[in-house]
Amino acid sequence: MQQPNPPLAPRLEIRNLTRRFNGRPVVDNVSLAVMPGQVTCLLGPSGCGKSTTLRMVAGVEMQEQGEIWVDGRLICDTITRVPPEEREIGLMFQDFALFPHLSVSDNVSFGLKGPRDKRRARVVELLERVDLLRHIDAYPHQLSGGEQQRVALARALAPRPRIMLMDEPFSGLDNRLRDGIRDQTLDLLKSENTAVLLVTHEPDEAMRMADEIALMRDGRIVQRGAPYNVYTHPVDRAAVAFFSDVNVLEAKVDGALADSAFGRFLAPGIPDGTAVDIVFRPQHVRLDFDRNGHGPRPTPTDGVAARGRVARARFLGHESLIEFRMDHDGSDLKATVPGVFLPSAGTPLWLTVRRDRCFIFPAQNRANA
């Protein structure tokens, strides 16, 4: 009888990492694991502890508590510390950090050891894969920003690191270059079966690149999961808002229901009298013209209609953003629709909200009854 394959062990595992600056926890009890060939993204606003976490894994900063493991081997705790150069970890940062006095070939081979012919073969292999072999004898100042980034990638991969740490590596590139280079980078990293820990503050980049997102805030990981799950099942209002604009309706819970101008929303598990925020994204607002003074027929998905008047409409390239002033309480609400839709200011429209795309959380900074 054939034995089942043993489960893969994490390539990188960090356990309860903590780092303080001036007594304040910048990284606070952070744990995560990255499998071979997996891209995990530390996503969050500036100052949340992402880069500090990366630097501790790289070995250029020391944690005050916690452990770092690579392929089941302890490489760093508060007593043991493997030097950075012995961790078999590659690094890519915002600054490409190429040596200006070295050729492309010499930059890529800088960290390689062994016979000259084998080093040369590895350089040629990688430059072919990033489509830069024709520039093998060029110098960094002769290359474009995108080409320099690909050289930096080839150099980081040349020693075959088991783990790649990437800190905002594409932020210096033009938007028109970024997507193609990100895709090429991903393909190359996955073909090498490298475990990748990527830091970014851009949700679009995390959604595009990551197999798993670890959303950080105030030094802690507040939510982890596949991009789809983090986006569609946010842990709190701030998690929704980090990925997109949001609309927020204020309500109170009565009998496990929260009443609003768009009808009642289920609020299971929230005590009666609790002030809540009903949160939804602009793309989940449906619009209907006010042809006869009545809203559209309610549906189980969309619920009750409420009327608003257009305050402003703007075309954003692939969609239009319409801002409303709502009739029932004068609050502001945003909606997006695909393509060009630019109603005049003051135009009345009926709005409905997709119930299955709404989130209900206990209110922030608002007292309960």
C-alpha cells in the first residue's frame, strides 16, 4: 500500500516576534509561516511594523522575543543567532542597490561562489530568464529602471536562496512597467520554489501577487488568509476600508436586526442596543432613475430603496464615481458604476445596497445606548 506523502513543512516560520523602540512595541507578537513556492504579503499602512519584521527575518535587526525558523532549523531567538550572510535569504528593496562600477554580469555574480565557469553559467541562465542577456556587459547607468530591477532580481536569485524578502520592490517603477515586471518576478520566484515574504502598503499589489495576505496594524497581524477571503470577509471596519472606499450607515441593534434607510440588516450575535456600523463598498450600490417618484421594487438581495440626489459625478477611466446627498438624513454616500455615467448635480436617483456585500461591526468611537 502506497504511503501518503508527508505534509510540507514551512520554509520560513516566525513565532511570536516582538520588537520595541523606546519602550513602544513596533512589532507585537507576530507569527506566520511561509511554504516553499508561496508568496505571503505583509500588508498595512506605513509604520505598522512590516519592514521591521522583514529586517528581523533578514538578521539586520534583533527581536526582543520570539523565534525564526528556516526549514525546521532555528536560526534566531534571543540567544541563538545565525549571521545574516549564512541564512540563505535573498533581499530586494525599493533601492535596486546595484554596484555602479560593476557590469551586469559582475553584479549578478557578486554573491556566487565556486568555479568561474559554473558562476558564469548561472549568470547567463538568469539573464536569459529576465530577457537581459544582451546587456550582460552593460553597466547599471546604461539600463532603464525596469531593466535595473530585473538585474536586481537576477542577483538576488543567483545564490538560490530558500527565502526571498521583498520590501516595496516595485514602488520606484512607472505604473506602465510595474505589472509586467511583477508578473515576471512572480513566475521566476515560483519556478525556483522560493518562499517569498513581500512587504507593501498597496492593496492592489498584495491582491495581485500574494497567495496569502497578512494584514498588519499597530504592530500586529489582525487578519490572515487568501486575498479573496481577506477582501470578502474582513475582520473589522478598518480592514474593509484598507482595500477600498467605504460607505457607513449608523444604526442600533434591536432583536438581532439593525434598522436603516435601506431596510433592516441581520446582526446576529450583537447585543440589543449596541451601536453598529453597516459598511459597504461603492461598487455594491445599485442605481435606478426616479422616473415616477417611487423607488425600484425591493428584492431579497438589494433590500429597501432609499433616494439620494447627485452631488458630484466623475469619470475615473474604467468606471464612474457618483457622490450623493441622501434625502432621509442628509448623509453622504458614494457609488461606482462601470463605464461612463455622469448625471447632473441634483439628479434624484433611488439606491439599493446588496445585502450579501454588507458588513456589520460594533461602532467605532460612538457610544452605545
